[in-house]
Amino acid sequence: METVVTAGDATLLFRALSELAEQDPLINVRRGRQGELTVSLYGEVQQQVIAARLSEEYGVDAEFSAPRVVCVERPVGVGHWLELIGKNRFAATVGLRIEPGPVDSGVRYRLAVERGSLPRAFMTAIEETVHAALLAGLRGWRVVDLSHVLNIQTILPPLGISVILEMVVVTSEL
């Protein structure tokens, strides 16, 4: 289950929930698509404990929405994505492969290209952008239990880092 948590001071609420999550691995806090704070729950008792700790330890009077069942998406087969040089407005080709993983394996990122073949910032931007895209799959739910593999890449030099990062953000949407 998960619930959206709100309070008068959203910054203090975020800081408090983040600290609680650091202390307790059963508390999972994240921002939703519209920036709302969402907390994963294992039941009503945990919600009551979190509310009490927020109030007692941080002086935050939090409100919790009605809990909802968490739905996730899992890939059922291998998928490929390719953006070719000359077919886009950027001087690069990027290819990704998505593979299903075992249940509860999370999201893994692998390289099937040589390290150093792209600037480190580019590799990092690709990985972060793919992780961000997996927050909402085809049905709007978080995508889990998969490997995403960077398997094709080409860059035409010289290319400034700002162009590289813009390219990744625009072209890496899954």
C-alpha cells in the first residue's frame, strides 16, 4: 500500500520523512509525478507510527490520504530502442535493451559497450534518464524487475556536454 502525505510545511515534512526513511528501511518515501510525497506502507499501524513520530520528533502534523494498493509494471519480454544519427537532431546514436528480471530483483543497469567510449557525464545521464522514465510505465505505474542495457552508442565529435545532456533527456524517453 501507499499513501500521499501532506502537511502545512512541505519542506519540513520532506526532511522529516527522509530522515525517518534513513533510520527505517521499511519506510520508502518518494515524490510522485506531480511532486506529492508518497510513502509506502505495510499497514495502518505503520501509518499511525509514522504520524506519531512526525508529530513527536519533528512537530509536523501530517495528513495521510486513504491508502491505495500499489501496482507495478514488469516487462514480459525483451524490448529494444534505438535513436540513430541522422534520424534525430543530435549527433549521436543510442541503443537500449530492456530485459525482464526475476521478481523483486529491482532495476539493474548494465553496459554492453566499452567504458570510456562515451564521456562519463553522458553515461550517467543515460542511466539517470532511463531510471526516471521507469517511474511511470505504459499504464502510469512504476516499472520494476528488469535490466536495462546500453548496447549501442556512437557520438560524432566535437560535442559539448550540454548538447550531450540535452540529447539524453530528449531521446531516452521509453
